[in-house]
Amino acid sequence: MKLYDEKMPAPNPRRVRIFMAEKGIAIPLERVALASGEHKSERFLKRNPLGQIPVLELDDGTYLSETISICRYLEALHPRPPLFGSTPKEIGVIDMWIRRVELQIGAPLSQVWINTHPYTERYCAMMGIARYPDFGEDNRKRLMDRLAWLDGEIAGRDFIAGDAFTMADIAALTIVDFAAFMTIPLPEDCARLKAWRERVSARPSASA
Amino acid sequence: MKLYDEKMPAPNPRRVRIFMAEKGIAIPLERVALASGEHKSERFLKRNPLGQIPVLELDDGTYLSETISICRYLEALHPRPPLFGSTPKEIGVIDMWIRRVELQIGAPLSQVWINTHPYTERYCAMMGIARYPDFGEDNRKRLMDRLAWLDGEIAGRDFIAGDAFTMADIAALTIVDFAAFMTIPLPEDCARLKAWRERVSARPSASA
């Protein structure tokens, strides 16, 4: 097995690293030079036609992309500790929270990033991607609203999907930390989310 | 168990119905009157704070939302026939295709729907949701481009994720059919996707 990846603050590469640290898994790494556009090269597009990292190359030569799918594959090989749940109910509830975190928090954040952040302006111009700053600002409001909602939802529990650390926490932490990198802090009054962030950031895996 | 749902052309409700038909599962149904806004009522928001259907009520009173998560729960209870894969590799590859279909095809389609379709204009005005028609049109182009990409990817196989019918086909069929409902047909030259659509539409589950 081989993981094509690059150490960067973006949520997806970091998710796989945290997941592997929690499981105690080590996989040989081949760095992909994003700065020089290697992920859009013909050679790399054979590994992932979408030109995104991370990509996991299996021993039979199959290429697996999509971060959550890579983690799900690794979970099937290394079930302990379970990060996607063990019982049918846990499996359903954890998956629901992964999706809620991605769709309610991650999706608006990525629209803020693409449409309003100075870092993406040059990249979008180069790639011919139109930006919609007003749409981006709308998503910033939506993001704040959804973070406040999530703060209410986690009342009375230590982690996003319940009383155990799961993939939903990895998904949420990488998004919240990337927002901080974009200078978007958690809303002032989200005391539960702040305590949760401290709790999960204190785990050794968070520095992976 | 009880399923809160409504028979409508939208992808999510239809996905659970097709999934249950493929598995031969029957679950008592309680219809949610979307037309009168029941899904936004205080009573329904206790079942799903996001105000979306479908929602599955488990026997212990837990509410499960997010369509794919509901199906994943049902798969854990009723593993045969497997629609999310059995081996680690199948599990990873099928999940990757579910995500690719949702992110590359479903996401742009939903932006076309929200930002450009006449049906959503009154709803957005009523809910105070700003629409961005130019962004919607950009997504229409992206959707066409991604459908052409998917057409190339499925060369040499009968189904989206390989040689067996899986959840990825259910995800894709419901999106492609909803696009058709929005009068967006498959691109003329996507012969493989057209043949795939005929193949999966011929299954008894497609009429669920």
C-alpha cells in the first residue's frame, strides 16, 4: 500500500493522517508536489482523474480516492478501535454526523474559501474559475449559523456523534481548524464547540 | 421502526425507497406533508433539526436522517444483497463512487435547481434565500462536463462502481432522473450513461 499525500492544512489530507494515528497504522507515503501542480499531471490523473489528494494505492494496484472512503477501507482492514461504529445504530448515527458536518459546516466553508479568500483569487483566475463574492459572503453567514446549531446539538456529550471519539470528530476538527487558518474563529458564544475543540486537539493524533 | 417520507421525485426520498425494494424490506411509512410545510414544524424538527426527509425512527426512539446513513443502517441489519460492498476493497470503492456521484454530479445539479429553476424561485423568495443565477449557470456547465467525465469512467462495466448494482447506482439514478424532471437530459453523446440508465431503470426497484 502507498499513500499519495502532502502535509498541508487542508482538511482532507489531515483527516487521513489523524485517522491513521488513531488506529496506529503506518503507510508508506509519496509526497505530491501541489505547488508545482503535480496533482494535475497526466501521471497523477491516472491515480485520481479528479486531481485531488489523498489517494491510496492498494497492493493490487487499485487507486482509492475520497478521504472518507480511504478511511472506511482502512477501518474494514483494522476494525479496532472502531471510528465508524460497530453496531447498526452506531454505524448509522456516526455516518449521519459525518454527513451533517460535511454538508452543513464543510460545504459553506469551502464556498467562503473559493469565492472570497485572497489565497484562492490567483488560483481561480489561472484556472478560469469564476468567483461569486456575494455568494461566498452568504455562505459565511450560513457557516456561522450552522456552527451555532452544532454547538446546541452536542449539548450533554463529549464528542460530535455521542460519547466516543469517531470519524465525525476528525471531519469536524479538520474543518474548524481550517476555518481558523482562514481567520474564521468559532463564534464567541459557542462554548460547547470550543470545549470540544480543546478536547479533541489534546489527543496525540491531532498533531498528525 | 417507522419511516417519515413523502412520495416525490426528489433524489433523497426515492433513494431509500429503491434501496428497500432491492433488499425486500418493508417499513411502516408516515407521510410528511411537504406542501403544507410540515417538515419545518416544531414537531418534525424534533425528528430532524435540519427539516429534511426522509427520517427513520428506530425502535428505541432514535431518529436517523441523511439518506445514505439510513441505507447504511439498513444494510447493517440486512446485509444481503450487499449494496455497500462486502470486502474492504469493495467497501472503499463503492463509497468512493457514492461520493463522486454526489459531489461531482449531485452538488452542481442542486445549485442549478436552487439558483435557476422556476420551481424554486417562489420558495427562495419566501424563505429569504438569495439566488445567484450566474453561479447556477456555471454549475449547469460543470454538471454537463462531469456527466461526460462519468460516461468515460464507466467504460467497460455495467454499473457505476463495477460489475454489480450498488448504492452508487441508486445515488446516480435518482440524480439523473431528477435532472430529467428539471428538463436537463443526459448529454447527447453519453452513450454509456444512457445504456446504464436503461439498465438500472429496468429493475423493478426503479419504480419504487
